[in-house]
Amino acid sequence: MIKQYGVTGMLVGLAVILGACVSPIEQKAPEIERPSSEQPSKARGRPGAKLHVELGTAYLQAARMGVALDEANAAIGFDPTYAPAFLLKGLVYAEIEQFEAAKPAFEEAARLAPGDPEVNNAYGWFLCSQGQEDAGLQRLEQAARNPYFSSPGKAWANAGLCHLRKKDDVAAEDRFLRAVAQDDRDAVSMYFLADINLRLDRGLRAKQWVDTLMNKRPEQGVDLIWLALRIERKLGNDDAARKYAEKLRADFPGSIEYQNFLQGKFE
């Protein structure tokens, strides 16, 4: 339903586009760098590489994957030491689900810029999505704690999504709370905070989060309406639950959620 937060604009919008601690055996401090795109460079091809990455990112956000890939390769041709070029390449391949091609591109970006928070955010989520949650969480937390990262909330939100993949609601809730503390417009984190609290039988907290999200997000998709309905039903607020059921019937009559409502499937 919702993709990675914070890499290509959500890539939670392609996705809109963000833990584990360091192993007790390996206490090495994480590297902290500015994003590579902000660092000065004497490489002759760097200006051309940056331009092609900027163009490629715009094409990626516009879902023109082939042109985005061309721009990534052009950037690498200008400067094969520029990590964002490999990051863009990895993002394109991941978006078209060519994961075997995406992996070496992400790895090269991380090799070139191990402390770059944008690389760690994107690569961390990629690892989570490929079943390597612990390795992914380590990179996501590294990105979130990097003082040079302009969007740490995105990394915290992605870490929350990664913990959900591990079925760890407690850790996920902590990361989503951190994300909202960084960005009080973070609809993805608020949605999952409501969902987690509903699962943990904390109905009033769940309602607070869903009401806050409803107020901040005028457009209400079927997933949000269905969550709100289930929360109100859990609290015994029959009139409010009926209102949401009517909205489901009016706006999403063919949805799985409305069919579940008709069949009394609320869990």
C-alpha cells in the first residue's frame, strides 16, 4: 500500500520517498558526512554529473524510468566517483523491480559515500524491502541521526516501516513518533501510529492519531476511512462508525474494505 518514504518525493509517492543499533561486537562509530550533492569537489566531471542526476531525479519522479536511467548512466560517465549517480541508478532499477541490478548500484553508492544520509536512507529501505531488515535498519538509523540530513523524519519513518516488516510494533511506534516529531505533516507515520494503537487495544490514542490525520489531510482514501471506522467501532462510537461506513459505500463501493465491512470482517 505504501512504499518507502523519502526517496523520490514519498517514493510514499512513487512513495511520496526512511533501527538497529551497532552490533555489540562491532562498536565502530558510524561515519557522518554531508550529502554528496552538497560537498565541493575538484573532479572535472562533477558539474556535469550533478546536472544529469538532477535531471534523472526529475524523470524518476515523473515515472519516466528509461530516461532517468539514461541520465544516471550519463552522470556516471561524467564522474564515476559521484555517489548520487549510482544512487539514482539503484532507485530506478528498484522502482522497476529489477532488484538484482539495483543492488550493485546501491552498494557502489554506499562504498563511495558511506556516511551520506541520502544514500543510507535509500539503501537502508532497499535492504529492508529485500528481507535484510537488520542491515537496513542500521543504515536508516545512521541516516536519521546524521546532523547534516535535512529530512531525518523520512529516515525515522522508513525505519518504522522496516520494524513493521519485523512485526515489532513497539519499535515501529517509537520510530514513527520520532518521525512525527521531525515533521508534524507526516501522514504515513500518523496513519501507522493510529493502526498500531488500534492493534494494541489503545483505542483512544488510535482515535487521536486518526482524527489528527483527518484534520491535516482533506483527501481521505479508503485505507484511512476503513481505519477510522474500525477505531470508532472498537470504542463503541456507533454513530461515528456508521458515518464512515456510509462514506465507504458512497466513495468506494467496490473496495475490499467495503466488502469486509459488509461481511463483518473488522480484524
